[in-house]
Amino acid sequence: MQYRTLGRTGVQVSTLALGAMNFGAIGRTSQDEATAIVDAALEAGINLIDTADMYGQGESEELVGKAIAGRRDDLVLATKATMPMGDERNHQGSSRRWLVTALDDSLRRLGVDHVDLYQIHRWDPSTSDEETLSALTDLQRAGKIRSFGSSTFPAYRIVQAQWAAREHHLGRYVTEQPSYSILQRGIEAHVLPVTEEYGLGVLAWSPLASGWLSGAVRAGQEISTSRSVFAPERFDTTLPYNHARLDAVEQLAKVADEAGLTLIQLALGFVTAHPAVTSALIGPRTLDHLHAQLAAADTVLSPDVLDAIDVIVAPGIDLAPHEKFDTPPALLEPSLRRR
């Protein structure tokens, strides 16, 4: 396992980090299975575990908490807030009112007195940067969080938050967690240059492109990934953008074969090769998935292989741009651009 400094925090984290979204109802992963995955990940050298309150409406945090009991100080623990937790209208967002409550709830479910990294899961357009950063700074000073970061923020919002922290003399985001893979390279054009400029650590989620780069999605075979069950439209190869992804996967598989690598090794090696990326978040549902992904822990892609990838999917290009999660709200909701 390789290690890198998480932004400018001085904290050393593994280049592969364990994402726990699949723990619980989402991935149908039991406590015993989750604990076995955590055990194997830590034994392999992974020292960062990332979860969120909304994964299974708290279930993932509970499973993680039980899995790490007795060894909390051996790992870097990260969670997130802002996504809806139930139907109450104020049980979401990044207001001080909600973040204080949401963090206490997360700490209780995790069974710890602090988290190392607390992340704003999505930018909340209804709450000012000053309000959010002020609350996070106070929670940090109270010892409940060590550092805080953003997740899936548009580049301009990352910049704005840095300026707001400076203007109001508040703590600042020290990490960003964007979606990044060979098939979704758009952040290379805007987000990653900004994170490098401000010295933010980058925890890349979905490096296997929701299973497209796991080896389970190939031409001529039935697609049976767990993600295809509840989001079938993302894997319908009769749709032009999915057909383009399938073509890219077939070409990438040839590049991997010629380099003596699995497709997973190629995909994870690509993400961790970018100088702005600190860690790639893997989200295994089973031990077999974990071991297949751990095989990429020491993968270093040669310049020739990286050049071949660039030919298949050009730098800065998203093959499925409609699946971006950092689109400005006004582009999604007509009323926001017409009133």
C-alpha cells in the first residue's frame, strides 16, 4: 500500500480508501460481512474509511462503528452530512441548526467522540458559506471533528468557500471528494486545477464508474451488477452514451490485457496516477470485490498506458455528462433561472 498526505493536514492516508456506502441496505451487506471487509482492508494497509449519514439512513455508520470498535485510533474516519435524513424539511442541508444535530447523530451511530474528516455531502444553495463554515469551525474547536471538507462541489463553489473562509476568518475546507474515473474525466478541466491551487486533498469516489470498469460490464454478456438493478437506465446499452461507454470499456480492456493488468487495476491505477488525487475510494460489497480491488494497491501505470487511455477517453471529457452531480441548480430547475 502507498500513502500520501491528505492535502495540507499532515495526515498520511492510503492511496486506496474504503468507502462504506454499500454497508447495509444499499449493498445488502450484513454486520459480519462489513466487519470482515474492514478487517481485510486494515490488514492490507488501508487506513481511511469513508461513510455518510444518509447511506442506509444511518445504517452504514452503525455497521462501521461496530466494525472499528476497539481500534478507532488506528484509522482515519470520515463521514458526511447535508443529504435528507427523513421527511422533516430541516433535517438536511448545511445550516448550523442541522449540522450540529447531524454530527451528534453520526458520532452516536459510529460510537466515537470525534471524526477525523467531516464533509459537506453536496453544496447547499440555500445556505451561505459563512453560516456553514462558522458551524464547522465551532465543531472543530469543540473537538468533535479534526478537519472538514466538501464533496462533489462545482469548482466555482470550492473557490468561493475558500474566499469566504479567508474573508470571515474561519476554518476552511481541506479536502474535496469528487466523482472521477476514466469514463468521467470532466473534473480534470475545472475541479482538480482548483484543488491543486488551494492545496486540498482529493478523495475520488466511483473510480470504477459504478461498475462499468469492474470487468462485469462487457460486450455480449448480460449486465448483472448490483447498480444495474436499481439504476437500469445507466446500463442500457441501446442508449448512445451507454454505447459509447461500452465501446470505451472494450478498448480499455485490450489496453489492460497488453499491460498485464486487470481492468480494475487499470481503472484504479489511472485515478491514483493524477498528481491532484490523494486516494481512490473503493466500495466493495463482498470480500471477493475487496481483494480484486486491493490488487491495484501498488499499481503504477506507465506513460505508454496513460497515453493509450487518453486516446480512448480524452482528458477532461465525461462520457455520460448527464450523470454529473455538481451541475448548478439553475440548470436543473427552470424556476431558478426564470424568475
